[in-house]
Amino acid sequence: MALKVYYNIEELEIINNPVVTIGTFDGVHCGHIEILELLKKIASTANGETVIITFHPHPRKVLYPDDDTLKLLTTFDEKLQLFEQIGIEHILVLAFGQEISELEPEDFVKDILVNAIGAKHLVIGHDHRFGKNRKGDFNTMLHLSEEYHFVVEEIPPFLVEGITVSSTKIRNALTIDIDLQKANHLLGRKYSLTGNVVEGNKNGRKLGFPTCNLYIEDTNKLVPANGVYVALAIVSGKQLNAVINIGNRPTFNLTGVVVEAHLLNFDADLYGEELKLEFIERLRDEQKFESLDALKIQIGKDIEVAEKIFANTI
């Protein structure tokens, strides 16, 4: 069954024995996937259909509009693609605003879960909170499930090598701890950036290492910490090896963070093409070199290391 996405309650069709979960699911990480796989298992056993209730924009963006520190692991479109890959059947996207944020927990359950969807089974994470001021928790849901005749199940924390998986920990691994391997491990896949290739100032080409500059439309998307990375680059269904620089290119005395990819053994005009970068390993910090020749030598060394990494991962 193809994924169906509803952007308001009025669009909902009749869903057979809805098995539901709720959340923002930023990153769709290992812990989230554990919930979604259980959702699918229950639906299969009960001859039901899987439903995710999610929110857009992210609630924190609405509740704290002056706080621009929260960056997201997945754009909205990336989340939908991941949900579809996992095999979820229905997504109800609630526009998070004052009306939703002011709903009391019981009203949320009655109006949305019961009356709109007809939930028969609900699966939620161990730290799920809902309703006005996040007053509702699992015990609230358990009490309401008895009143409104649905089953509720709580999923315990999901651990990877003793670490509780969370979107916050993955964000910190990418930007504060600067531990890409940890981030990828907790995600369960390579962290990625997707954007269109735009024209830069061609400094890489002058050095003999042409780069693709990536324009990321969603300013809320988290960009990993400045530095040099090894990544897979995917364009028009073709997979290429790449070395990525994220930063402000201090050797050229430039400002503003840029994501630029040097595609190994490839030199073609990709302006306007969509490029996806999947990060494999972080090589080093970005640094300022005394001369362009010194920078050129270091780039050559970076490429040598990258080629060894790719050779060992084939």
C-alpha cells in the first residue's frame, strides 16, 4: 500500500483498525524505527493499518520562535521519504499552532485519536508528552485508553551499546562532540545533506580540485561541524565518492559557512542538479594554510586518505 499523507483531519479516509503512534520523529533514528517496526507488526497481526501523527513545523519552532538554536536532523520531505521506505501507510500532519498547542490531553485523545482516526492500538515512546504544556504522559494515556476503548503500549528507551538513542544526542554528536561515527551509529544510517548545486567562486577549480557547492533550502536543516569529511555523493541515481569541506574557507579569507564537495574522478557541470551527500568519516578540522600551495598539498593528502577509506569499504 502506497503512503498516504493527510494535511488536515477533514482529508482522512476510513482506516481499517488504525494502529497509531505520535511524535515529531526528527532523524527517524534507531529508536524511532523500533517503534515503527512494532507498529507494523501489531497492524499485521490485527489486520490493521499503520498511522503516524506528526507535526509541522516542529513544536519547538512555534513555542520558542526567538530560539533559532534548534536544527533538525531531517527536513519534512526527508521524514516522509523515510516513513515510506519503512512501510508506513498513513501520515496525518497536524499544523502545529496555537490551536493544537492549547488542546488539553483528553481533548487531543478524544478529538484526534478517537473521533478523527478511530485508533484501536497506540504505541508511544517512553518519554512521550502531549497536550497543553505537555501535561499528558503514558499514565494519562493509559487512563484515557480505558475510557475510550483502545490499547496503549509504551516502548522503553532504545539502547545502542549502552547509549539511549535520542535526536538530541545525535545533534550533539554532529556539532558539539564532533563524533560522526557515533551520530551514524545512533541514526542507523549515514547522516545526509541534500541540496542543489550552485555556482561558487571557483577557488577549488583554480587549485585543480573543482567542487560542487551545495545550496540547502531548508535553513532549519542541521549542517555538521566545520571540517573535512569523506562522503558518498548521489546525483541522478549515480553514486560517486567525494571529499567534503564544510566551513568558511579561511585560507581565502571568506565568510559564511559553505558545503562544497569534490567528486573523485569526476568533472562535469552539475549546476542545478540535486546532490545528496552521505557522510562516512570526518578527516580533520578546517584550517587556515599559509599559502595556496600548502592548501593544495593538504587537499591531495585528504583525497589519498579518502581513497583508502573507499577501498576498504567496498
